[in-house]
Amino acid sequence: MNKTALYITSLAISLALMACSAAESQVETESAPTEATAEPTSQMNESEVMADDTMANDAMQEGGMKTAVLAGGCFWCVEADFEKLDGVSEVVSGYTGGTTANPTYEEVTYNNTGHYEAAEIYYDPSVVSYDDLLDYYWKTIDPTDANGQFCDQGDSYRTAIFATPEQEAAAEASLADIKQTKPFDAPIVTPVKELGEFYKAEDYHQDYYKKSSLKYKFYRTRCGRDGRLEDLWGEVVTD
């Protein structure tokens, strides 16, 4: 084996050790912060992390901004997918739908709190509507899986639209429409649920796809998210 091949092999092994593999690896990289996952990297310095942490509040104070709360499996991926959209100013990873106040990631994952991993999406309705967000949402999840998403299985990884009373009619209409227009035979199991308290997740989860981009990309590939989405919908809208 020449030096180039040896280097490539060593790099692949190192990446594999860092990455998530199925549900077990998701727990590993989303677990309590380590220096690798908790500290800002050169891609995102400390001042940028602090700025991102206040963007959601700033957006609401500016007026005209609205929020949507969606659960689509791993909130790292939901955050990454929706922050690509024009009109979306910030996406916050968090927990909702359960009974435990101020839950931790470990409690949500292991202690039957009833919470979902979810994302609070701050958007400008003059640029992108709630209906537009829902149309996009369906194409970013597997709505046929009642037990989780892709390699992440368990109650906290289930999908759901968490709607306010003002959003409920639009959410139910979107669900009814996708049931009629879906390009596959399997039934839609994603529900519309009443939005309760949304609890922001730990700081090391916020903007994970930016702070640890290599690990995130490897995890997403290994988890099979985009491959499954293409199989279901015939395209990957997040590309």
C-alpha cells in the first residue's frame, strides 16, 4: 500500500470513529458536550455563537416575524435544512410535546418525558408563508415512520407539526393535502399536535451543523437521511 492509500485509509478510519452509526452513534455525538462538540471551532468563533444565541429574540423584537415549531427527527438536521430558506432568520433546536419542565437531552432521550426533538423556526411571513414552510417540511422528513426518523429510532425522534390555535387549520389542511398528493403508497403517520411549552436545547446542540460540520455531514450521510428522502419524494429539496 503506497503512502497516499495509507493516508486515505487512516483518514477514513478516523472519520468512522468520530461519526454516528445508526441510533447508537446519534446518542454518542449528541450526548453531553465534549471539547470537540461544545467549544466553538475556527468555523464559528465565540462571538458568532453568542450572536446566534440572541438572533431569535432580536428577530421577534424587530416585529413582523412569526414562529413555527416542527419535529423532524434529529434537530441538527431540521435546523440545517430550514436555515437554508429565504425568509427564515433563525432556527432554534429544542424540546416540546412532553410533560417534563426544562428537560435535558439525556432526559428526553432516555427517561420517557414525552418530548420530541423539535425546531422553533423564526420566519418573515412577507417572504415565506407558513404554508410554504409546511410544504417544504414534508419533503425533509419520512412521514411514514411512526417510531423515529432514518437511523434514529425512539419517541424523541418522531415527527409532528406543533401548531398554535391560529396555525391549526393550515396545519390540518397541509396534512390532508399531502395524504392525497404523496407519491408513495405508505400511509402518513405524522400528526398535527397542539403546541405547548418549547424548551431550548443545550447550547452545544445549537448550530451543530456549523460548529462541527465534518461530523455533522458524516453523521447525516451514515444515517441515510437524504437517500431515504430521494426514494420517497423523488428529490432532495435541501440540496
